[in-house]
Amino acid sequence: MTTNTTTVAPPGAPEGAPRAGRRPALRRDGRYASIFLAPSLGGLALFTLFPTAMALGISLFDWPVFGTRSFLGFGNYSHLLHDPVFRRVVLNTVLFVVLYVPLNVVVSLGLAVWLGPQIKGRQVFRVLFFIPVMTPMVANVMVWRLLFQPGGLIDGGLQSWFGIDAPNFLGSSNWAMPAIVAMSIWQGFGYNFLVFSAAIDQVPQSQLESAQIDGAGPLQRFRYITWPMITPSMFFATTMTLITSFQVFAQPFILTQGGPGVATQTIVMYVYNQGWQFLTMGLASAAGWVLFVIIMGITAIQFFGQKRWVNYDV
Amino acid sequence: MKATPVRAHRWALKTGMAALSVLALTTVAACGGSNDGSSGSSGAADKADLTWSFWVAGAEDQAAWQKVADQAHTDHAGITVKLQGAPWDSYWSKIGTTLASGKAPCIIGMQSLRMASYANAMVPLDDLMKKYGMKAEDFDKPIMDGLKADGKQIAIPYDSGPMVIFYNKDMFKAAGVPDPKPGWTMDEFKAAAKKLTAAGKTGLVTTPGDLGTMSWVRTMTGAEPLADGKLNLTDSKFEQGFSQYADFVKTDKIAPQVPGGNPDFETQQFTGGKAAMQLNGPWSLIDTKGKVKFNLGIAPIPAGPDGSKTYTAGSGFGIARSCKTPDAAFQAIMSMTTEKPLTTLAEAGRAYPSRTAAHPAWFTAAKIDGAKETIDYASEHSVPLVTSKNWVQVADLLNRFGTQALNGEIPPDQALKTIQDQAGAGS
């Protein structure tokens, strides 16, 4: 839009001298741009920036929904820092991310490579693997709860076939988080599978074939041809998965309600409980800001780090 | 391929915004925190269009409750009540902020266990009761008391009920265990439960819900969760009672291990015929009877050293402080809790009515032998469960750490200490 011939300086004009023809055009462009951007920026300011700033303000207060509000300064943040439950909640969230993200990427990439262009009927598999992504999370979780609970399908099956009890997956502190991760991977890998699958389809067959003729094995072909070409997709998938996994809520909320104890409570659940259940908005806002800072920090690190491994030249 | 990184940027931006929206939601709620504002109603004492916020389970439920609301219009031609229904969970998510914003509907549904949190935002009804001649003695006393805060009546109940044992008569018969009678003891209960625990089935099913847990503790040692309005879970009598309750799962193994986060587990196990007994309220009795394929019986909670002791809970209707026509709203509530609508609800098997005059209709609908004898006995031996202002948090913590205590992951007294530490300050 801004490529305009009037922006070229007249011959012989001294460097840095005012360019008489440029300013009105720029101003005009700026005006149009402002008009087009206004609805979007207005929405951003009203529904995102203002509430974000407001939440920062609220986080500095003891802000019960009922009763008197009082200024605490960084009191809510200090409370979070010293609260063993919140520390455990942060740890749980990190544990979920550390387990979920690599496993999700490995499963989805593995299946995408396995169901390569040479496989017949791969479209059917693509649809099948994507179904859990499209199904409402609540429905998915309800089914998994019937699998996991005492007397459920797993427990019942083990008892009738082998006469042994299954672990109490959702009631045991050791098993609850792995159970949530397993359910989440089943539910979520289909999305990354599609992303990787589309990226792999773009790798030129001619290059793979010539590498094969030159004696490269399947692992070498993947390592030196496929992998560099899919790194932008890999970057996209890992960034997205990381961000969404830090925000995990529905799975533990419905499957275990954060229990037993606080073994599966995550930061967003903590925010929800403090804000909507216990009506302490100040603490909820402070916890929300802690999550926001963590996500922004990690996303920034990923963006800076991508230069080292993401290949945009192919 | 080239487009992917750009998409990644966009998606990252979008998701960053999603992170912000967590904060945004919090803030939008808090923005409504001013105390001025107006109600959605208008009119005088005998003329008003009122809105009633209440929990409903679906379209059929909504229609049944709208009929209750219509009673107000039948009794007072100038008053109309429009039901604004929401599912149980979202009702409680919204009602706090709506009340605090001063824009709540005039008539509010209120549950006795949660009332302490919201009482400040509601109108005390004692003067209105006097003014319009509503008699407290026409209602079950425990639930009238349960809907009081600091001695003031905050809501008028429509249902009530003491916690009682639901049992599977067929399983009792097959195991050769006699049907329990009012006055049965804890030893008799345990002996029956042990005999019924066999072949993958258990004598009891329990989860650490607030009402159930507190009832078990009360019958075992008489301990109550609050002392002088403050949470008192680390009291030695409460610890002792809770420990004995946890033993049902942990050491006696008369109940299955508790899964985390499934509030329906008890009902699923009981109605599925996998457990012979559960502790439940009369409000669930007729619904449970419709679901099960066995003969259903009820009995009072077993007697501990000082006899059978249980808790009563129930729900009712109150008036938001922001309501500009409290007189009209009160007259509407009076109509909605008269014998006629409560009898209609009872005949439909919905709730055990709070008004004693409507009880016979409910027992007729229930068609369960000994139901009247049991519920009358349990009512006499019950008190309302008085809760703290942060009871929702207490119940949440009890559910989390109680599960660990019952499953034997942590000692019961440690669970109680954690709950007390986390919630004690806010009680």
C-alpha cells in the first residue's frame, strides 16, 4: 500500500532535506490506515489491553467480590510466592508441559512420518486422528473418566481377565497426572499430526529419491532432507503446543478437579477457583499475571532460539 | 511451507491474547464490583415485573419451575415472575458477581450450604415475614434455621432434608442382612457393610463431599466443623470422627477407593448395583428410585456413642439487596412457597418439601416403605449444617485432601490440618 512513486526524492535534493511530495501522501496513508485499523485496535484496547491493565491493578488489592477492598501492594504476589499450594500448582503445570509437549510432538511426528505420501488410505487415518480434536473436550474427558475410575473399563477388564486391581488412576497422587497427560495426548496429537503431515507432503520426492539412489538410508533421508524442511512447522507446532499446555484447564478440571490434594491443579484452575469459586479477585488476578509472564517469557525464548534450528531457506 | 512461520507468529500472538483473556475475564468480573446500580424490576408492593434467578437442569426443569413462579401471578394479578435459569455450576459462577454488581434479579435461589458467602448481599426477611404474616413454624425447623445468617432469615426454603442412608434391599436380602431400622448402631452398620462387601461389590460407597463427611463425623463423635463461626477442623473430636470415617475406605475396606473429581461416583456405584449403601439426601430419593433396578430402602444414619446425628440441608428463595421492590418480591416468594406449588413439586417427585403440610404428597409419590418413619426420625436427630463464608473453598479442599485421606495417601489429621491452614484464615 505504501509503495508510491512520490516517495522518491527529487534529483539533487540534499540528503536529509524535507521531501515535499512525501508528507501529504504519508499523512493520507496514515489516515486511511488508522480508519481501517480502528475497529481492531478498539477491540484490542477495550477487551484485552484495558482488562489486562485492570487485572494488574486488581492484583495489587485485596479485592473480594463482597466486602471492603484494600490496597496490598505486592502482597498477593508475596502470598503466592510463599503459598505451598501455589508453588505446587506451578510445579504441576510445568510437569504437565514437560510431559505433554515432547510426547505430543513425538507421537504426532512419528505418525505423520509413518503415514507418509506412499501410504494408501492415509486420508482416512488423518480424519480418524483428527476426530478427538474436534470432539468437545467435556465429552472426551467423560469417556476417559469411565475408563480410569475404580470399577471402570480398565479396572473391570483387569479384574475379570487377570484378577488384579488396576491402580486408582484418578484418586492416586502418583497416577493422576500421567492419566491426564495420556488423555491429553490422545485428545490433542491430531492437530500437530495434520501440521507435520502437510509439511512432509511438501518435501520434494525427487530429492528423497536422489538421496536414496546415492545410498542414503531412511534415517539419513529424514535427518538431512525431511527434518530441515519441516523445521518451520516444527517451530510453529512446538510454540503453539507449549502455550496451550501452559493454559491447560479442562482436562484436570473435569477429570480430577485438580485432586487428589492438589496433585493435578494447574495455574489456570487456580485462577478460576480463586476468582470464580472463592471470589478473591485480587489473588486470582495476581496468579493470572504470573501465568502471563511465564508464557510470554517462554515464548520470547522460543522466538529468539529459533534462529539456531529453524531453517527458512528451503 | 513459507507461510507457516508467519502463521506461527499470528497464532502465537493469538494465543498470547488467549492468555490475556484469562486476565480479562477476571477483570470484567471485577469491573462489576461497584455497589450501586439498579434491579431489573419496577413497580410497587403489589405490582412488579420480577426476575428470578435459579438453577435448572434443562428445558423440562425450566418449565416445571416457571409453573412455581406463575403461582405469584395467580395470587397477585399485578406481579409477574420470570424465571432466568442456569445450570448449577454456572449459576454459582455468576451469582456472586451479579449480586456484587448490584444488578442481580430481585429473587435469588439460595442453597443453605452456600448462603453464608452471599448473605451480605441479600435482604433479611424477618420484618417482611412479620408484615405479611408468614409463619416460620409452618416449615421444617432445621432448614428454616439453615437459611439464617447471624440470626436473620435470609431465604425461605422450598425443600429440605436430613442426610439418610439409601440402601439396596435386594443386596441386603441376598447377603442375609436384615433391613436397618431407626436406631441401628455403628457396629451393626459396619457388620452389615462387611458382609455385603464381596465379589467386587462393596457395602458402602462414599466420597468426601461436605454434607456427607460432616454427617458421618457428627454421628461418630458429635463434632461440628465450626466453633464460634470459625473453621475448627483440627479439634481433636473432629479429627477422631474424620479418622473413623476415613477408615471405611482405608482400613475397613467396606467402601471402594475414591477417584478424584467425580462428584457422581457415589450415585453411579450405588445405582449401578456395585455398592449396597450410600449417604444421600431425600431430594435425590425419587430420582434415584426411578434409576435403579432394585428395591430401594432408606434408613437413618447409624448411631454413634451419643445416638444418630445427621445434618440437614436445603434451598430456598431470597431477595437481592439491589431489588427496588422487596415487598413485591417477598409476596412472590410467599406464593412460590405455599402448599400448592410445593405439593405440585412433591407430586412430581422433585424435592422433599420444606412445608410440613406438603409432606404427605411427597411420601405418596415416593412409595417407599418406611420412608416417613425414617425421614421423621432423621429430621428429629438433625441440625442445619452451618457453614463459614468461605465454605465453597472448604468444600473444595475437603474434596481434594479428603480423597487422599480416604485412600490412605496421607493421614486424616494431616488432611484436616492442610484444609484448616488453607481455609481457616478466610472463615
